[in-house]
Amino acid sequence: MIVPELINYTDWALLLLRIITGIVFLSSGWSHFTKPAERSESIGMSKTFTFILGLGEIIGAIGVILGIFIQIAALILIIVMLGAIGKKIFVWKTGFYAEKGYGWHYDVILLSATSVFLTTGGGNLILL
């Protein structure tokens, strides 16, 4: 059964999804940005790449949370997630659910959320 009245809250639901998704990317990006040497070892990338990755995650997260150029921000985060999923599947040979909790199931959820922002524009509760 569909409750038609709930359609009135779509923008609020998208805002909540944007905030939660943005927080996840912001915390990850901050770690990459402020500790590139440490994080580069764990992800198997150069310090410079890790620093740029963190910067991209931070910029994308802020854009998604505030609704500033949200489709561009979402596209940045989609690229990040496609890279993460590709690395886990093809380089690390990680399964959808991994033994240590590092599977790519979580990444697919973030990819899906950012795809929603790309295709909806994040709703009407945005700045730009």
C-alpha cells in the first residue's frame, strides 16, 4: 500500500539521506586528507593520490550536504565509489561480504545514494 501523503516529505527524506551520506564521505575524506601517509599504505595508493582522494571526498561531501552544485558533487563521489568498488573486486579480490567486514556491499549503498542525488538533484532543499 502506498501512502500518498508521504510524497510531501520527499525533499526532507532526500535531505536526510544527503546529510548521512555526506557525513560518511566527510569522515573518510578527512582521514585521507589529514593522514595521507598512513591511509596511502592501507589503500595501496601514493600519498599524493590519497591526499587528492581525500580532498575530492571532502568537496563532494560538502556539496552533497549543503546542496551546492549537488550533481557535480554527486558525480565526484560516484567516481570515488566506482574506484573503491573496482579496487576491492579486481585488485583485492574482495567479495560482496568479506570476512573482516571490508566487502564492497557498503560501497554499493553509497554509490546508490550518490546516484539518487545525481538523478534527482537532491530535492528542493538545496542552496544552489
